Amino acid sequence: MAELPMITVGGKGSSLSSSSVCSIAKGLAHLRTDSSALNRLDSSSSSSSSSSPLAHNLVSLLPSLPTVEESRASLVVLLCKLLSLSGSPNVRTVLAVRLAEAINSRDLELGSLVLTEEEALALEEFKLSSALCGICALLDHQSAALSTVSDAVAAMSCEALKADVRAFNSMDLGDGYAAKEVIAVASDLKVLLNGSKLVGKLEIEAVSEIPQIHASLREQVKSLHSKTRTELNSGGKVVTPRTVVTTLLSLASALHHLGDLSLSRAKMIVDAVGSEDLRSSLVALFEKKCPSGESLISGFKLVSHLGSDAEVNYDNFAHEVNLLMGIVWKIVTWEAITAFVVLEGAELNVKKSEGSEVNGGGNVRVEKKSEKKKKVVLGKGTSVVVQLIKDRLQGKGGNAVDSLGLLVIWADELSSFLDPKDLEFDSLLNKVKEIVESNESRRLPKLPKGTRDFAKEQMVVRKTAFSIIEEVFERHGAMALDTPVFELRETLMGKYGEDSKLIYDLADQGGELLSLRYDLTVPFARYVAMNGITSFKRYQIAKVYRRDNPSKGRYREFYQCDFDIAGQFEKMGPDFEVIKILTELLDELNIGDYEIKLNHRKLLDGMLEICGVPPEKFRTICSSIDKLDKQPFEQIKGEMVEEKGLSVETADKIGAFVKEHGHPLELLSKLKQEGSKFLESSASIDALNDLEILFNALQKSKCIGKVVFDLSLARGLDYYTGVIFEAVFRGGAQVGSIAAGGRYDNLIGMFGTKQVPAVGVSLGIERVFNIMEQLNKDQNQRTRATKTEVLVSILGDDLGRAAELSTELWDVKVKAEYSVNKRVTKHFDRAKESRIPWMIIEGERERNDNVVRLKNMEAGEEITISRDTIVEEVQKRLSSS
């Protein structure tokens, strides 16, 4: 038998790792105490004369744990803690040597030793810490290995189930919302499945959830590793057990979810086995040896109960978490077994009969050519993992005489191979890590953060939305405008308050300092001023750019849809119209429930004046108030007091005002009643009069029900001077603001000599798209990516025939595509996939008879029509449908 490797502990400057503790605990390595550490201890073999000699059975002073593995791990940690007490004359070399000998012995033979009082006290002090840290080291090492192996096994299951894995591609939408580990798991799975011809068929929830569930385990593994590494190398410090319990409870929850998902896939794989005999054999073995869902739940509930107990038995709690880890390992192992049986189990499908035999090596020789297994193409990563398993099984068939016997042997060998104690386990683990770290797909181009590509189905939704938006804008007499995607930096600076830091600056271009446009309003104001325009009703749909932190519904590149009215008009007329337009847009886009929060900048300024805010701080305090939709007032109050210098009393007055919101006319009446503080400010009186005109107009137009008068609405942009508003979606998806706008009477004058008042609204179309796509998904609506009405199908390879017939259809404005292929199924597959309603089919027989077949794909009906009249017949049917 090969000599076990040595792991040295106690050396000066050395650190103890979980993998070292685990290797020693599992008997895969021996422990050696650093000689310099022993030299630093008291070398006397008798107890100190200053202390009372106590004859102790060491076992009574050491952690008492249910398994030898856990006990050995705790002793390794205990020894290292004692060695860290070097210099104490009362910790003797003989104690360290005795512990090291016990650790390396098979049965932890400790015996008795006469201890000093200090030694006994030290052992008692470190007893709990050593037990917890020892088991944590085992869990740390095993959970890290499980995280890697479970990804590989899950990838095999995706192929065994022929699962649709497109969800892995959409984890990172560029909005920064998906957790880092979720994206990382999806990326690793794509590497493992790269090139697979088996995936992509069935949508399976237990597959689409893999990134989230496996990411949760990764996060807890990292947390446990950080905690364990610190505790293992904390020297003589004693662990705070409650913090360890919190960490292990989170790990247990992640293990429970991983095991549950793995068990679901394993059961589905068993049900998917084609051979009835093999399936029944596999079911019997699976039910006998794989832990059940009930045992998984029971293990997790016990851990949760022990961890939440007021008087936690820490040793027992950690031990139960370790047992839960073992249950999950077995479940993942059985998922691997079932997946391997489906992917590579041709031998098991061959009964021992004439024409085939099972030889002593467990391999099957099939005599009949027709019975040879059809070659399947696995992913580049999973194929390596499967080959490692096949190598392990090579020659392990024993004397199996039937498929059940061979199945039992395979299951036992795979269970051993996926056991971390197995000598070959590390080679499997390292190979999986090598696959995902070499990761071909990570060398492929990727999107910048905060940006997105849009697939064909998404583009249909976007084009539909843009069409509705343009129709509403043009209904109100607006004209289209386009401006450059970048502006001079001086044009943009000073217009956005604190948000100016989000402007994308470009590199110096020949002496010009340029920036990408932040919105469409400032470029519009620059255009109006530059061209001396005094009246203009315009709309613009274009991309804008913000150097923001991406989050759910928040991107760095996105479309805005703006409608603005510039010029002198009747009082509050343009303000009414832009709000009316906003309600029309949101109603016709049919996104669901929403509300429009509305306030007035002069009313806001009056409120701040009443509260005692200095005028020079109005804008910066408005920026703080503008965050109230995302943060609680107490947090905003802290910002106003600690960062912006307001008194607590002033901040509390603001807090009382910003709570006011309700029906526009009702709240307006309250603010105008006698004794209202708002009547003490001329700015507030002007604002209240403006709002009275506006609310009456909105009531007459029957859209005031969508408006909420809200004094907390601030809109942090510096250029607003009057009415401000913001639309918020009230449906299921939490996407925040979906539109906003207001009056900006002084912005255009900043670019020229003449002030031109203006008011506008900007629709945050990206968030609207998210809502529309989610609604389609919830309603199970399939979006048709093309408008093709007819597929011209030529059976053969005659491109000329396809060109002739397609051109005739295109000439009369029929939306048509053509397909040239000898296989008729290819034509039908294309029509079904693209959901094309009509097919014109021409093969050699039809060509000879000067006819074509016209097929209605939805009805499944097919008729034969003269080739000379087919165009007219198609037009007739399309016009009547």
C-alpha cells in the first residue's frame, strides 16, 4: 500500500486549511507536527511543580463527536490551537506528541496523561471551538467539492432529459440584476454543454432553476470558507459559536434546496428510461439506495430546530449539518448514476440472449449491426466527465450475467467514485474545474454591462410598441426630430444636478470635449435655441446613455420616447396635454395598472421655505427627497442632516409634508384651506393656482383617476420649474418609474438670448418592454418573429423555380420566403417554426403537371392549383383571412 502523504502543522507563519484538516480526518494523509513548534513548547515530561498534577483520561477533556472523522478533525484543530500557545511553560511537548499520535492512529487511541492544571484548562477552553471548527473544515471542503460536482452532474441531467437550456443564455441581461453567482453557474453549465446535440427539446422547471439554486450554494460555500479559514487560523482565540450556527444554517438551507432539485431531476430521468425492464430495475435500486425526499426534509428540519434552540448543543448541531451534507451528496450521486445510465447505458438494454453476451469485463459485444447504439453527441465538458466515469467502470463488470447485476455494479462503483474519500475523487474534481476554467465560451465576445441584445421575438414587441407610441404622438400633432447621439460636454453639464456624474464623457476628439447624450430634453432645448424656434411640438424616439450602476430595469444604454411642447400657449394647456398623452400611451400599450404621481416645483420650493431650508440648498435637498421611492425617510433624513447640514427639526418638518398624497382635487382643497402654511408663500400660491387649472382640465378629460397628488415627488433634475410628474407601474413586476416629465421654462434660454417655455414627457420604454414581455410570458403568448405569409417550398435543388415563383409573389406585395430542399420535412419544420400560415409546394410531379399544392398550415388542408393562377389564388385567400 502506498505511503500516505504528510501534512505539517504548527510551523511558523504556516496556516491551516480545510482541505488539510479534511485529508487528515478522512485518513488520506498523516499529520506531522513542525519540530520548531515542538521546541517552543515546554519539553519537560512531568507536570510543573507549581501546578497540581492531575491524572486525566484525555477523552474526557476532548470533543466527544459521533464519528471518528469528525473527532479526528476536531483534534487537528485542537492541536493547532495548543501549538499557537507556544511560550507557555505549562503546555508541554508530551501533550502535543500524544495528540498527534492519536490523530494518526486508526481508532484515536488517547489513553491517560498527567496534565498540568493549565493544560486541563486549555483543553477545556478549546473543546467547543475545536469541535465546531473541525466539522466546519469538513463541511467547507466537502461543500466546495459538491458545488463543482453538482454542476457537472446537472449538466449530464440536462442531456439525459433532453432539456431546453436556453434559460442559461438569458441569465445576464446586462441590467446588473442577476446575481454574480447565478451568471457564473449559467456560464459554467454552458461550457459543460457546449456542442451538445441532446439539449434543447423540453422545458423543465428543475433545469431552468439550476443557476439560482446552485448559485445559492456557491454563495454559502464562500461564506463558510471565509469564516472557517479565519477560525482555523485564529490562534488561541475562542470561536463565537452563535456566528458559526448562523453560517451553517444558511448552508443547510442551500443544501436542502440543491438536494431537492437534484432529486427531482433524478426521478424524471428514471421515468424517462426507454426500456421497461431497465426502468423497473433502476426504480427498485433507486428507491432502495437513494435517500428519499422525506429523509432530506427530516434532516433539514432537524438542523433548523437544533440551530434555533435557545440552548444549542453546538456539537450535535454541527454533526447534523454534516449528516445533511452526506444525504445531499448521495442524492447528487444518484442523479449522476441515473443520468449516466440514460446517456451511456446501451449495455444495460441488451438482454443476455442469442447474438449478444456479457463478458467478464462487464462489456457487451453486440453481434447484430442493427443493434449497435446510435452515436450521441454530448457537450465538450460532459463528454469528458462521462469518459472519466467509463474509464472508472472499465473492467468492473465482474461476473454480472444480466442487466440488473451490471446495474448494481455500476451504481456501487459510481457511488464510490463520487465519494470525497475515494482516492480517485480529486482527479475527477480537478478535471471538472479544468473544464470550466479553460472555458471556451468565456473567450467569446460578451456584452458591456448595462446593455442588451434583442432577439427576433423581442424586436417584434418593440416595433409594436414604437408603432403605438408614434401613432399617439402624431395624433396630437407632433413632428419627429432627430439629434446627434453625442453633444458638446458644455451643452450637457450643469443641467442634471447630482446626476451629472452619470454623463458618459468621450475621449478628446480633435480639441472638442464631447459626451453621450444623457436624455433627449437638453438636445431638444439646444436645437430650439440654436434655430431661433419659438413654437414647436415635437417627438423623438432614440437611445440615451447613463454611466449608472445597472439594476432591475435600469440600463446604461436605453431608448427614451419624448414628447415636448415649446412656446407660449394658454395657461397650463401644454401641461394638461402631455399628461393626457401619457395616459393614452400607457392605456394603449395595455401594460396594466399604473398611477401618475404629480407635484409642482414651486410648491416644493415653498414647502422647503416653510420648513426653514436655506434657498441655496433647495436643489440638493430636492435630490434627497427624490430618493424616497427607493429608500425609507429615516435614511433620507440621515442624508439631509449628516451630509447636507440640515437640522433634525427641519428634516422632521420635511418628513411631515412629504407624507401628504391623495386624490388631486381633495388634497388641493386641503392645501388651499384657511390656515394652510402654503398660503404664506407666494411661490406656493402660484403653484396651487396652476394645479387647480390643471386638475379641472384632467377631470374634464376623464383621466384624473390615474393621477395622485404627491408632495414627496421631487424630480432631482435642475431644469424643472413647474409641474413635475412620474408614472409608476402598479402591476406584479417591480420596475419602478416608467415615465416622467415636467415643465422647464428656463432651459432653452440657457442656450440662447430668448426664453422659450416648454413642458414635456419622457417614456422609459425599456421598462415598459420588460412589462410587456413578462405579460406575454404569463399569458403563454408566443410572439411571431416574422410577418411572412407564404413559404415557397421547392422539393429539389432548383433555385431558379424558387426565384421565379417568389418574385411573382413579391411583385404583388405578398410577404413570402422560399426554401429549396429535397427533404419535405425540412420545409414543414421551417413553416411550423416560423408559424407561416401558407405553403406553396412544388415537386417534380407538380412541375410536370404545371400545378402546385397550396397548404393551409393552421387548418391542415391542402389543395392542388394551376401554376398559372397560384398568385391570384394566394391573394384571394390572404385578403379573406
